[in-house]
Amino acid sequence: MPLIGYARVSTEDQTPLPQSEALKTAGCVEIFEEHASGGNRARPVLARVLERVSKGDTLVVVRIDRLARSLSHLLEVIERLEAKGAFFRSIQDPIDTASPQGKFTLQVLGAAAEFERALIRERTKAGLASARSKGRVGGNPGLRAKDPAALRKVRLARQDGYIERLNETAQDWVPHVRRLRPDLAWEDVLRIINGPLPEARRWTQSRLLRAVKAYVRDGFLPNEVLGSARRRETDDRLPAIVAAIKGADPEMTLQAICTRLEAMRERTPRGRTSWQPSSVKMLLERAERLGMI
């Protein structure tokens, strides 16, 4: 199984060389290096790695904290890998999802995370019940009085909270929207985004549009992405989709593109559900002639 290494350091004055050497010793055929904070989930190199990984591959890190700083993020990444038929291994930690022991460790971590969430919920309920028994009413006094300043403050806080939640998933959709809109219709962009994602994390069109509008409003995406989709001839649609998938990962194989198109439930030019590399190659050649690549 191909081993793909990921090395991360937090600052530019740090070097990922020791990690890369350890990954090379472990047998990694490709190693991706990134300078980014572990608390930032929207890491472009990590996004490219997760896009690059295919069925049977194993993503390898030296330590878990090089990949994720929180248990929820770690489980989220492993869920994405499992959805693609790939595995995860940490050299210095007892996690290797290709082995029964590694899967057991992962299940224990997942149970611990759920237990922690349950404890937080119970403590919150107990605190609210205690406050009510002492005659204290929860909530913001300014909101109860409908004070305009308080209402504005809460509205801005909600907007900030929404943007923070979007930032956690930005690596899934922002690169695609930036690259594909308005060349492709929203339906096609949505299918390309959802292709590699597990069912629980897939987007609806209305949710995606709301996220894009929020990013445009705050200047994270250009206004052009909300423009009307350019009209295309019917036979240009498939070449455009295949070119978009290839553009996200130029190293992607023809077979991997076939797998992605099948996950998107995209039919071949002849209406079949099963794709062949020869069909993808033909569409890529057409896309190149049309200037899409």
C-alpha cells in the first residue's frame, strides 16, 4: 500500500526536516510539508493531501499532533480517509487504522470524545436547573429588554460564530468554489465538492450558497463567484467537470477520476454509471481543446 507522509511545523523558522526524514524511513513514497498552526483546520497542503489520497493509500504522520490538535479534528480526518478506502498511521502513537489494534484505539478515542460531550451537556443542564431553583432567569438582560445595542452585539457574535464554523470546513469547499465559479453551475460545483466527503458532511445547495455569500460579504471570496453560470453547450458539460476534478489535483490518475465521477453519480457520455479511464482520457483531451485545461 502506498504510504503518503504529512509533516507540519507551526512557524517559518521551524524546519519539518526531522519529520520528513522519519517519514522517509517509514517508507513514505510522497511527503508533503506545511508551515501552519495545528489549530487551523483550513490548511491548504493538508487539503491537497486529503484530495490526493486514494483507495488503499495510508496517510502517515510522525505524531498525532502534527495532523490535528483536537480529537474531533482527528476523527474528522480519519472519517474522510475511511470514506475513500484509505488508512491512517501515526509512527509514535498506537494508531494504525489498517490493523485491528489501531481500529480499537480509534474506537476508544471516539467513545472518549462522546463521553466528554455527554458530561458537558449534563453539567450545563445541572447548572441551569440550579440557577432556576434560586430564582435566577437565564439570558441577557439587554435582550429581554430588546435593547438595540445588545441585539446588535448578539447578531455580530452569531455572525462571528458562523464564520468560525465555516472556517473549520473551508478546505472542503472554498478551493472548489474559487476555481469553478461561475464557469460551472452550482449543481455541478456541489457534486464535485460532495464527491470525496462522507455522507454526514455533505453540503446542500442552499447551505453552500449561504456559506459562499458569507465569505463574499467578509471579503474571503470575490463577488464573481456569485455571478450567473456561463452558458455551455450540452456536450461541453462533462469535459468541464472532468477538467475541474483534474485541476484540483493535477497528479490524479484516470482511474481515480473514474472513482470520483461514480461517487458523484455522473453518467458517462453513453449514459452508463460505470466509468472507464479511456472515457476520462477522451474528455480531458476535449477539455484541453476547448481551453478548459
